[in-house]
Amino acid sequence: MQTRWMQWGSVAAVVAVAMTAPCPMMAQAAPHQSGTVKATSDGGLTLTTAGSQDYTVTVSSATKILIVPPGAAAKDATAGATTDVAVGDKAIVLGTAGDTGTTLTATKVYLLKAAAIAQSHAATEAAWTQGVGGIVKNVDVSGSKVELSSGLKTVSVVVTPSTIVRHYSGDSVSFADAKTCALAEVKPGDQLRVRGTKAMDGLTITADEMVAGTFHNFSGLLTAVDATAGTVTLKDLATKKMVTVNVSANSNVRRIAPQMAQGIAARMKSAAAGGGGDAAGSSQRAGRGGADLSQMLGRMPTETVAGLKTGEAVMIVASSPADNSAKNIVVTLVVGVEPLLTASPSGEMTLSPWSMGGNMEGGESGGGR
């Protein structure tokens, strides 16, 4: 998949190569640029930077073409040829001292092949999908463990020195803005997604990477829709308070089909009938319904703020601004969920956040994002 966070990963890999490339020419202040190969010719290529600036690059028989695997350093590059350069590849071009303007005479071209990036993305996506998601119950910093409530079970997350720990920015819903952090910054109540190696029983996972976030879950009937301002207001079932949230360009807004909503609601009612009436069981059943809904997000049609109407039932996952100076920003909003809210009238039904933009979709998730 080519989601927001995956696109960011590609750019990060290119930058990493640039930072680690041991090139004497760079010490002589030779110009260099990174970007995407826009076009190729017998004598060179056109490189487009992230800022949409085109550079005309002359490539000669003396130019070294070095192919770098995704995520690797320059020392891991293998020799290539000018015929290896293709439109869509990521590249870092090292020019010649004296190059000016938007013209470069390449001494080296570090190349990240588009096909290799796509393959790496697919593997990473599969790892996230097969991972675990849920709500943090406890964080043991000294023991390097996190206790995670994931659907109907509690999972122990083992954190190693090589585990990458990230936390979502309070005012952003993009994975690209998730910052690396210490385990101590992950708190109980945070939503957590983990990829790594699971134990045979599925109750322990050794984390390769984990991303946490502080999010809010809201559900209820819309009382106001302002398409111009990009806001929606509802009365939240759980708190009985009026809530206004912002819908941004990165928000994932979906409309669930009536048949799909009714099917999930039926499963929730069936689970409730067989699970007793205790509060813990009720919460777990809500988590199961949330997992079902999250896994189906990718099959739902997208919706716009202008397409929402007052009186419609919605479920919302929203980010929590760090300074509380702004309204919550919608990460995921699903409209048409009347049957689900009827099945969980207390507002316990929550939505997993890990399907934003299609990423991490289909994995286990419990209790909301």
C-alpha cells in the first residue's frame, strides 16, 4: 500500500542515505539533490524534489550508479548502470563542484528502486497487519514490558533495546508526524499498535516497532455540520456532553452500508446474549465489535463533511491536542452506525484508529484508538 506513513518512510530512507553517504565531493561543497526520477534520457535524467523543483541531471560513463536497498546505508549499495535508472525511482544525485542553478553533472547517483520500495512497503504493511493493537493497561519501564488490552485478551508486549517506539503528535493525525520516544512516554489509556514476533499462544509479542497515541472516542447523533469550517458537533453518548471536532484533509471519513452495520450489530447482540451482564464482559464485547468495524473500513465508501447530515449517527476517533488549545481533530469518522449504537447504547462501542488511510488495516484491535 502507498499510505501516508509509507510515503514518509520512503523519503526518510532517501534522507538516511544522503546523511550516511561517504562522499569526498560533499566535503568540497559539491551540490547534491534528492527526489524522484521524473524522466530519463540517453544522456541523463530529470529529478523532481519534494518541493516540486525539477533538476536536469547529466549522467556520463564516468558517473557511478549505486543501488541502495530500502532502509539501508550507502555502504550497502551495489554497483548499477545507467540502464537501471527508471521513472519513479528515488535518487540522490551528487553533482560536480561549480554546478549552479537547476543543472547538475552527476558524479554519483544513489538509487532506491521503486519496485524494491514497493516490496519493502508490502512486507512492512503485512507485519503491521499481523501485529497487535489495543489499549495500554500498564507500562513497566524497568521491566521493558507493556500490558495491552486487545479485544478479548490481554497481551504482554516485550520491548527490546532495538524496538522503535513512536508516539503520535497531539495536533496531527499523520504517522509521518509520530515522534520517536522513550517507553516512559507511553501511558495507560493510550492506544497502541505493535508489529513484531508473536508467541505461539498469541499472548506475548516481542516488538520490532510500536506506535502509541492519546485519542478520544466519541459516538452519538450529529447536531450540527459546518462544511465551510470543516467541523461537526454531536452529543457524545458516553459523557452526555456536546463535542465539536475538526475534520482535516487527513481525516478518514467513511459511510457504512446499512447491511454491514446491521451485520456487526447482530454479532454484538449475539455475543452479549452469551457473555453475561458484567461490566468487563460488556466492554470486551464492545471491543470485539470495534475490531470488526475497523477491519471493514477499507471496504466502505469515503464520505465528505458536506455529505453528513444532522441527526445521523457517527462514531469518531479524534486526536488530542497537546496544549488543549484547539478542537480535537478527526482521525476516523464512520457515519451510518445507528444499529451499532443501538446495540451498545451506553457508548461502550469504540472504533480502532489503526485503519487511517488504509494503513495497519485488518489487524487485531480492541477497544478503540
